[in-house]
Amino acid sequence: MTEFEFNTREEASVAAAARLQAALERRLASGAEASLVISGGTTPGRCLSELSTASLDWNRVHAVLSDERWVATDSDDSNEKLARELLLRNAAAAARLHGVFRADMSVDERARRLDRELRLQPLPFACALLGMGTDGHFASLFPDADNLASGLDPDSPLLCIPVRTKASPHARISLTLSALSRSDEIVLLIFGAEKRDVLRAAKQSATALPVSRLLLQKRAPVNIYWAP
Ligand SMILES: O=C1O[C@H](COP(=O)(O)O)[C@@H](O)[C@H](O)[C@H]1O
């Protein structure tokens, strides 16, 4: 695990975007296509908009959501909407975004199908951009999810799972730790003192926080980008 501290969120976001760009460049130099995992929520906006201007062969890039809320893609709660508005523009308009929500399917059926679709993406992912909640969740792997064990099993055969949590009014679908760790590297972008303290607790002891398991897994190096 490597940690980088910045004075401002702007600096952290721009530096994280540069790291994602470099990871994509490495994959594109050695293969026909590359894929990138992007998180939703409030944290990654500036990083995604910065990345959208990167000079890359974007038509060879696939973007995959780390997780999605079970809402229509025009909802303000939709991670797909965020990705389309902030990443899929400028130079990155040529990238392909693999959406999660389908109005004609149940969340469980969609999770089963998405699992099959993810296996057709270029793997391993060049990079996974993740965030973390103050409850220690990443992607949508919330502490109270009833199927959390399979979500956090680094050797799970499942690439994604449906998630129901009291923390959210929406059902969700989340990539599993097993899927996310199939990345050349992970960037964990975190803002604020409260989240830094949660992360410290997760590092100091093998707490029950989901993010502890992300830090403990050995497959993908984790780079923490933090700003106050
Ligand atoms: O619900 C979610 O939460 C996490 C953290 O979100 P943030 O707003 O605290 O940055 C996010 O990484 C995840 O993608 C999102 O769906």
C-alpha cells in the first residue's frame, strides 16, 4: 500500500487522474483494449472530469462502474449518469461505458447477467478508481450487506453481487473484491479528516470494516490519494 497526501482536493484529483491515465497507457501499449473501473458518489467528480481531457486512444477504452444504485440512468443518484456527464466527454467521449441498470430486469437477474458480461471485458482492469464511505464501505460493499462475505472473499468466483443495505434507499449492484482486485492497481481517493480516521483504524487492526479487506488483499497494489 502506498499513500499520497495532498493539500487540496483539486491536487489529489488531478494527481489521481494522471495515475489512471498512466495505467491505461501501459495497458494500451501492450494490448488492443484496456478497461478502467470508476466509482460513483461525491468524491470522484473532479478526477473524472480531469481524466476526460487526457490524451489517450479512448476508443480502445472500456469504463466499468464499481457499483450502481438501482435507479434509472437519468436519476441524480445514478453512478452511470455521473460517469456520462463527467468522464464520457471531451477526448473520453469515445470510450465505451458498460452500464449496470436495466429497467426490464430485476436487480438479481441483472447481477447474474452482468457477471457474465464482465468476463468479456478486457481483464485485468488497468486500474480501479475507488472511494470509501465513512462506514468503511467501498464500491457498494456495505458493512450490513447480508451477502458481504461473498463480496469480500478475494477468491470468490463472483465478479458482482446484488446488495441491499440499510444505508441506502436503493438496491445496488457491486463489483466484488475478487473482481476489483483483478486490476493492475487500485487508486483509493479519499477526502476529509473523518475518512482518514476510518482508514487509519482499518490499517491498524484487521477491523470489521470492509475497506480493511481491500487493504489486506495482495493481488492489486492499493494507492491511497488523500486530501483534507
Ligand atoms: O455509495 C457510494 O459510496 C462510495 C463513497 O461515496 P462518497 O460520496 O463518500 O465519495 C462510492 O465510492 C460508491 O461508488 C458509491 O456508489
